[in-house]
Amino acid sequence: MNSHVITLACRPVGLPTADNFQLQSQALPALQPGQVLVKNLWMSVDPYMRGRMIDRKSYIAPFQLGEPLEGGAIGEVIESRHPDFTVGSHVSSMLGWRSHFISRGDDLTRLPDTPLPLQSFLGIMGMPGMTAWVGLNRIAALKAGDTVFVSAASGAVGSAACQIAKLAGCTVIGSTGSAGKVDQLKQLGVDEVINYKQVDSLSDAIATAAPQGIDVYFENVGGDHLEAVLNHMNDHGRIAVCGMIAHYNDTEAQPGPANLANLIIKKLKMEGFIVFDHWEHYGEFAAQMGQWLAEGKIQSQETVYHGLEQAADAFIGLFEGKNSGKMLVKLGE
């Protein structure tokens, strides 16, 4: 059995290109007792992976040159010598960017028997949905009546955050970068949507969209967005810092916001978080999100590329605004 894998050929400088990735074939050994052979069906590409392409210490180890990349994946057990995994079982893992792999089972999670699409466990029922839920409820202490601003609101995390905040009884303002995505967010019930590429002043646009000020900022972008929002936070506002995608491809340090004194003046709370530090609460999240989905109260949006050979293009597309909702790669049936 050969597995097709994508490796990191060289470390990106600035925006990644196709030359940073290489598709290879690797032979897999015969299955041993206690092992399973998994065929990946779906894989995820996520902005945080860009940080792992830099050779530096972070909250997760960097990718190694010449080695298969990693990321969330959903697969099917197609051969088993493990008592806990039968052939046909569907499992999630962090062994994406490859067509097949062998596991002893300790890095696999069996998916529940549910009518939900398998790929939802990479999106709204997986890390992106959980990130939105954690950021709003555990970091920002969301409450009914809050005015919430979400940057990168049309992405996998952002669109989930917008919908969760609406269900909590909040007024929601989002930012995105195209007219089509503005329409999509309006269809999700977002109260006001700013196309940041079409305004002369993001700060002025926020003032118009939220004259009552902002109580909660779900931060996905950083840069100009953070500076603009700080001007309009209400006293005792809360900022949950999920990501800063505006800086992921910087080749040199960028100046920070010039108005950080607002943190003091307005008595703001600003806290960064990593969703994996809160994974013990996944059961609570999954029960709530599963109920919302079953009741049709939340919509899951996906952008799908087809074939492992398209994975690099899908990943690069995250930084070019080519996704609405979760960016996925479908590997096989």
C-alpha cells in the first residue's frame, strides 16, 4: 500500500506558494497486531498551519522540511488488527495531508453515529465551531444584549461566532472582504456587515454600524481591525483574541495599534486563547451545537476543493479570501 502525502518542501517567505509543497508517494508497511489502516476522506486546512511552517517555538511544534504536513482529517478504517476499531469505522485524527496512514489507535477518535455529514466534525462540530463557542462563552463572557463585532466574519470560525452570538440575543456586526460574503452574512442574520475593502475608514464604518459601541470583539484579524475596534469599545468591553491573520505572512515586524491606551481608559479585558486548552468542554459544546443544527438554528457553510493535489491551493486560498465558511479538501469516497 502506498500513501500519497504532501510535505513541506521549503519554508514560505510571505504568502505561501505552490513551490513550498511537494506531493510524494510513501510505502506503508504491512499491518501489525494492534494497528489499523485508515483512508482519509476529508481534510482541513486552517490559518494556524501557517505559523507551523515557520521554524520557531510556539504553542505547537513547527512542521519539519520533507515530512508530511499535519492537520484535522476524517477517515475510514479499511483494514484493522485492532480490537476497538472495526472496518468501516469513521475516525477523526490530526493526520491530514495524506491519503492513507497506519495507526495504533491512540491518535484516533471514533466519530459518533449521527446524521450529520462527516466533514461537519472538521467544521461547525469540530475545531472551528468549538473555537467560536469557547471564545464567546468562556473568554468573552457573552451575555444577552451585548453588541458583538466579529472580524473575518465569513470564515469558518467567524461565521460560527456570528450565529452563536445571535442565538444568545446579541446585536452582531461583522466584517468581510467581498460583496458576495456580505450577502451571505446577512442571510445568516448578521445585523450589520462591513466590506472593509470598500470603505475609506474602517473606524468610521464601525461607528456607523455600531453607534451604541461594542461590548465584545471576536478578534480574527489584528492589524487595522484591532486599532479601529479599540476606538469603539464600550467600558468594560471584552476582546477574545482567536487569531491575527493579517500578520501571518508578514516578512518583517509591523507596528502595533497606536491606541492601546484604550485598554486602560475603557477598562477593557483582552485575552488570547488556544481552543485545545479548553477541549475538556467539547462534550458540552457538541451537545449544544448538535441541538442547534438539528433545530436548523445554525447553518454550516463550506468551500470544498477536490483531491489531495488541490490541498496546497486550498490552503493558500485561505489568505486570498477564497473561502466562505470552512475550507475543506475532499480526498475520496
